[in-house]
Amino acid sequence: MKLPAALASYFDSLSEERLQISLRCLQDDFSCEGGTFDLITDCFLDNDATLFENAIPWLQEAVQEAAFMDSILRLERNRLEGELERLHIDPTYNRREIEFKKRELDDVCFESLQERALRSYDDFCSTLVAAKDFAARQCKNNFFLTKLLRIVYEAHCAEQREERRYMRVPQKSTQLYQYYKAAEVDLLETDTQYSKYNLYSVTLDTKLLIGIPNRILDPQRPLQLLIENTPEHVLRLFERLRNEGLIKDLALLASNDVLIETDKHIFVTLGYQIITVPLTVDNLPRQLDGTVLRTVLRKSSLPNDSAAVRPSVSTFYRPDSEDKTWCSITANSMTFEEIAHVPELLEDCAVTRMIHLEYFIDGGRLFVSHIDHEFIFYTHEEFDLRADDFSQKGNARKRLKTFKIDRSAIPFMLDDGTLFVHTLIDACFEKPYLLMDFLLDLLQQD
């Protein structure tokens, strides 16, 4: 959704203010009030000048356009669908709440949004002491417009998060580089992974703080960096394997511009949390025959070593879908890349996800010696070719790695039945099921 520059700047300043409050909490500073309701509602209750003098007048004009209101309703439906999905996996949910949310989703329209907003306004007026001092502009209609503006704000924030997720500015201009440079440490010289891939090396001198939020702690400064794009259960698996000596070198993508200067180990606790665990031979059932098909485009003869994996180039797909995953296997490496029929699109390119690993065989078992995950960026023309051409490269932007493991000896299946490669593909890919049975079949060759 394209916004006027002034409104986008206003939204960004609100987000930055709330971010700084959150960071101060992680630094053991709880002196700042973080707000009572959502950010935009708090602005209404605070009689924020920019909200009433700039944002709401813009919105009053925008809602006159049918296409704009269609976008608002689509965004609200998407939000409710997400809430409904979370309710289904929430162990504390009750059926009545799900039915209510379904009705709310079915009833989404201009009138229902207005009705809900006016009910909320009446509730505020009857329960908030401050409501008796509302200014004239803190009226019902402006409260309804504020609720619509919240939808616009959340859509803007989602777009910004997606763009920042894939964007890396020159390293020397980042707060991270400048922080270490001021401490007479040049990361471009001391950390090869940082200089080559923008990754931060996790060493014996650093510590993983795994929870909400996930961080890397450098206790010598002290400094904490937010870990990006690697979920908690994967980090716990990495930490376990490091402690067992199966991973020697680990590097992770961390925020370049959010620095937490403290040695305090402070985490956020949610009312409930869905705990994701690694995949194992016990919790990963095989799929029904015919669910996923494989087309082999190229295959080499089986090496003399009967325990080896046959080199090949293949695609995996569902018969009823145009989504696919490419798989290339050589004598010592495997590469998997998802190619969605409708890819994630940025302004200038399409994004795919790739996992590359190097392997060896010892005692009939497959082991990972190196593995990394990265986002690949294709121009739209390149992506159209990529769907059918395995050799087509993505050159729209530099690849972005999220983690990289080297000098490892990790079994594809750990001694306790944990499926290492399965777990990483499940965490990193949108449609991991396309590869699950194939990887199980590889293990049976051991």
C-alpha cells in the first residue's frame, strides 16, 4: 500500500519509539511506559496532534475510493484468518472463541468495522477515567477512522519488515560495525563470515541467548545482537550439537542496527507459547503414495561405493500444484531450492529459499560437514526461466545467508532419532513436505 511520505514517516517514528522502549526493557530499564493498547489507539487516547491533523484527514479522503476500502477489507480478512489459524493451534483455545472469530471473518465489511469500532468507543467512555476529558476531536467518528488507520499502519509495518528482512546496507555504515570499530575491532578483518556473508560468528567467546528474543551475547563488551530468521528450536539444536562437538564453526545472521548494550539475560514471557520441536523418526509420518511426485532430469550411474548417494538433478512437486523444489546431488553435496508458482515478490525481484550442504559417508551413515541457508533473488525474467531451467541463476541482488555451519560431522539422523536435515528444511522452506519422504529414503540407504 503506497502511502504519502509524511504519513509513512509518522508511522516509522511511532514504531521506532516503541522499539526503543522494548530495547530499554531488555537492558533492565523499565522506566518508560510502553502504552496500554495498540500504538495507534494509544495515539488517539493521547490526543496526538499528527494523528488528528494529518493522518485522519488523509484517511477521510482515501476511504472515498472504492479500491482503497477494498484493500482495507482484504487486509482485515487476512488478519482474522491469521488469528483463526493461531486459535486452532493454541492449546488453550475453546470452540466458542473459534466460532466467534469465524463469524467475525464472514461478516467483514465497512459497516461491521464501523459497528465494532463504535462499540469499543462506548466501552472506553464507560471504563476509562480519562475519557471524561476527551477533546472534541476525540469523537466516535474519528475513533472509527483511527481503527481503519491501524489496519493501514500494520500493513505498512509488515511491508517494512519484509523489505528490511532482505536488505543489507554497506557494512561500514552500520551501527554494529561502528560499535566494534570504536572498540578497536574491525569486524571485516577479524570475522571472515561477516566480511564475506554478513554473518556474525558464534565463537567460544560468545553465547547464544535462546528465547524471546533470540540473541548473541558478546560478554566482553557487553553487547547483544538480535538473531534474524533462525527460529528458537533450530538454535537449540545448533547449541546442542556445538556442546556435543559436532559443530565447530557456526555463523548467524544478526541485526546490524539494533544493539542491546547489557549483559542481563532478560526474556519476554507469553501467556502461552507453541513449542516447536525438531523432527524425529517418531513425529514425522510418511505421506500417502502419490502425494509428492519426483521427476529425474539427469542421473549419473551409481558409484562403485554401494553406500554412496547417486548424483542426480530432480524436481519434487504435488500433482495438483505448480510449486516445486529442485534437488541437485553430487558425490559430496546436495542443493535444495524452492520454486513457488506464486513467489514472494519484492519491488524489483522474486525471492526463493535454498539449502546447500556438503556431506560424507562414514560407516554407511550420512554426515553433514557443511550446511547453509540463503535467500536467492531473481529478476522477474530470471524467475520465469528458473521454473524449468536448473542452471538459471538469480542475479537481482546478492544472496543473503541466514546461517552457515562449517567443520561439522552431524549425522543426517542423530542417535536419538532426531532428523537434522529434515528439521532445517522444515524450518526454512514454505513447502518442506515436498522433500520429507525423499530424505527418509536416503537414510534407508545407510
